[in-house]
Amino acid sequence: MTKLPKMYSDFLEGYPDMAAAYQSLGKAAGESGPLEEKERELIKLGIAVGAGSEGAVHSHVRRALEMGATNEEIRHAVLLSITTIGLPAMMAALTWAEDILKN
């Protein structure tokens, strides 16, 4: 398992009740429908791209890889954002994804 970012680890330790509620909500959302884990991670990657969240893009690229997504599938998920968020934002997100894919 990948080491969690310090800020997130600090959140888990400093606010255990909130962290547990957050994790429970995420689990419930994931189990509320028919999508497989890999599909869910690719969708969550797309959401992170749209939100412009570098940390979330890093996290969901890692998770998508853990769920069996290929580098090509991950890049495709990011590339699909171009018509919605524009070239500069998509290029930033692709750079963030490559931070993980090239390691």
C-alpha cells in the first residue's frame, strides 16, 4: 500500500470520528451501484480531473492502477476531459497523472 499523504494521515489521527464517517460514506457510495472497482476509480479520477485537484488525481491514479487499470486507460480517462474543462486544465491533469504513471 502507498504511504498516505501527511495531511490526510494527520486528519485521520486528529479527527477519528470525522475520518470514520467520511470513510463510511465513501464505502456506502461505492457499494450503492453495479460498477466494478476499476470503473469506479476511473470515474473518480475523472471527477478529480474536473475538480482540478492534483492530490485527488494522484490518489485515484494510484487506486486505479491497484484495481487493474492500465496506463492507457488512465490516460484516456484524463484525455476525455478536454472538451469539458479545456486543453490547459486537461494538460495539467495529464501532468499530474504522469507523476504517478512514470514512477
